Amino acid sequence: MQDETPVVGGKYLALCIINPPYNLVDAMKVKGFLDSVRGEGAARGIIITTGYFSDDAYRQIEEEPVELVNVHSFLKYLKSFDIY
């Protein structure tokens, strides 16, 4: 994705992970994605999952330009636009 907004815009990478409910995305998947964000020179990365993230996954992104969006947060976002 490319955000053309001056100063805060740039290249963004997104990863969508379809998991059964209550499955956890682990730190290894997050670390691999973080390496891709860095390697591509992206400004930010966003991982969206239909499950949840492990505590280690959240620790992996501390002070990193990656956002983790679990199923609860994603549904809340969709509802705010009357999409779901």
C-alpha cells in the first residue's frame, strides 16, 4: 500500500492471517513480517488476523512500526463503518 500523505505517508505492508477463532499468531510470524517491513523499507506494517496474537508477538513489536489487529479490533473497526 502507498499512502501519499506528506510527512506521515509512505509505503505500508499488510499481512492478513486467517486463523480459526482463538488461535494465536506467534512471535515467529510477527518477526518474519517485521523483517519484511524492514527489508522493503516500508514506513509501517499491519498484521490483521481472524484470531489473536500471543503475548510474545506483542513483545516482538515493542517500539517497532508494526500494528497488530486481532479479530475483536477488526470487527470493531468494521462496525464503526456499518460494514459488519
